[in-house]
Amino acid sequence: MTLESIYFIGQTLAVLAILVSLLFLTFQTMQNTRAVRASSLQEVLDGCRDRNFLPGFTTPDVLNIFARGLADLDLLDEDEGRRFCYYMFDQCFQMQEVMQLYQQKLISQVDYDAWLYYTASLFTSKGGKATWTEIKMTITPTISDLIDEFLADNPDHPSYSELNRFFNFGTKVTARDSQQ
């Protein structure tokens, strides 16, 4: 075997090693991307649970304030009105987080659309509309424009109280209703 043959074999093995390394890095990057996406969605879901659902379970008046606030701000006293407004602000901040994750391709179109659908539904109720006029002036233009555009493109978008009868204040939901 000549020195030239050994050199050629060495170069071929080096190229193969580089290709195997690149394939391995590609595989690792794809797995990491999936993990980051799953983690991003889980973070959004955990935030929603921690900020919305757990207080609703542990503090009975929270859900009542939410339902009355969606129905009409006049059904809330001053303190409850502030709490409702704070909750609605929080929903906008959550939507901003979702939008940023979507723009970075860390959550799917389906998840993004679902959050936008939900967020917009909060601001189509009577109380939500009244709060929106105040909130949209103090949140980032990207979120206020996003929600405004969605509402303009979907003028018949149902409110959250229409979508979830348990939050349709003033209507009693019976066990029979929930089985239908």
C-alpha cells in the first residue's frame, strides 16, 4: 500500500466521520426542537392552570366574579371590578406569550388559534367589551391589534359565556343540562 493510498483512505474516513457527526447533530437538533416545543406549550398550560384554574378551585368567589364581570361590569362592586380587570389584563399577557412562542415556531398553529379564539371570546361579552376599551390602551399594540383584527374579521364571534354555559351569569345549569 502506498503512502498516497493511505492518505486517500484517511481522507475518506475523515469525510465519513464528518457526515456521521452532521447526521447525529441534525438528529439531536430535531429532538431538542421537539423538546423545546413541548416544554413551551407545557409552560403556557401550566401558567393558565396556576393563574386561572387553581384560584377558581380554591377561592369560590373568583369564578362568580368572572361570570358576573363577563355579563356586565355593573354587577361588580369596585373591588370586584378591579379584580375582573386584572384577570382580563392577565389574559392579554398570556396571549402575548402565546403569540411570541408561535412566532418563534415553538407552538403550533392549532394551539395559537385556540388561544386567540379563547382570548377574543372574553372580549365579546358585555363586560369584556367594556374592559377591552380600557385595557387595549395600556397593553402592547401587537396584542391589541391582534385581538382587534380578530374581532373585526369575526364580528359574530361568540363570547366565552355563550361558549361555556357555566359562565352565563343568571342561567342555572342543571345536571340534566350538562348531560346533553
